[in-house]
Amino acid sequence: KQEVTQIPAALSVPEGENLVLNCSFTDSAIYNLQWFRQDPGKGLTSLLLIQSSQREQTSGRLNASLDKSSGRSTLYIAASQPGDSATYLCAVNPSNTGKLIFGQGTTLQVKP
Amino acid sequence: NAGVTQTPKFQVLKTGQSMTLQCAQDMNHEYMSWYRQDPGMGLRLIHYSVGAGITDQGEVPNGYNVSRSTTEDFPLRLLSAAPSQTSVYFCASSSFPLGQGPKRTQYFGPGTRLTVL
């Protein structure tokens, strides 16, 4: 059974720092992996999607990498800002059915 | 486009009551799904649908019913509410199979916060 884990559960950094959020999964047979952002009391917003054949995707200050063989993905946030404060979730799509399997999330606080 | 809309935003039920959580999307997406989010457990899939008239169970389907009579709507019914169903419920939609570019992602509604006393 596919399991997705995100460590740490919470992270606090000063503004301007570069940071890495980690996501690991137990079954390397995935179709794609997505990173989402969730603000308190809100729904999820997709940040980046990496297909299984890709190594990384970039959007602005965000870079997501995927290493299927080791079952790991990272989300790199450059020059963090207070507006980046949110919960970040990674989700694995095992077979292009849209039946996502989510990690528990990492709650990020960026202090001014 | 309104995207994915959910009603109500908040709901309090007593044990044993039934209710329907509404979900609608205006993006002509074939795929729709329901998740619940509990503290420390991430989101878990309840039911999903790949098109009108087609539904299937996810990871945690017990106590919930769904139907899909139109492409736009995917209501979630709680048959007899229990305190264990206290959670935040999210509806999501996407094109199916997941296509290229912006169509690849799933779009989530704002959620319904349900408390069962």
C-alpha cells in the first residue's frame, strides 16, 4: 500500500532563508506527484506537478524535484517571504486516475 | 469560471442525522472526488467519479453515499452522522485522464467544515 510521509510536520524560518520541504513515498510506481499549498481555512492550490518521467519542475521561486528510485520529492523555496506561510502538502497519483494519496503536510511559518 | 464550489461552508449535526454536502464545478471536468481532512492524517479519498453515472469507492467510503447524475454536480450524502465523521470535506475535479498543461492538475473547492455532536 502506498504511503506518503512529510517531515517535518512544522517548520519556522526567518524571512529570506532558502528552505527545503521533504516528501517520501513507499512505492516508486507512480504516475505523477503534486505539491499543493493550503492556507488556513482554505482549500488546496496546486503549485507544481511532476510527471514520473521528469526530474524537476520550476515555478518562480519554487522548484520541485522527484527521485522515483529513492521514493523522494523535495520542494525548494528560494528567498522565503512571510506570504509563503502555509501548509504544504505533497500527493502521489499512482495510476493517472486522480486518486491522490496525500502526505500529512508541513506547516511553514516565515517570520519577518 | 467559478471553479469548484461547495456548500455549506459550515455545518453542525447531531448524531444520527443525515445531510448532503453539495459540490459543483463549471469546468466540464469528467473526474470529481471527495476527500476528508483530519488533523495529522492529511487528506483521504472517500468516493470518486470518472463521469456522469459512474462512481467508485476510495479509501474511506463507509457511512457516505454519492451519485453523479450530471457532469457538473457530485453531492456527498451522510446517511447517519457519527462523531467520527467530524472533519473538513473537500471536493476536487480534473480532466480525465489528466491532460497536459493546466488541465493536468486537480482543482479543489474551499471545503465544508462538519461537526457531529
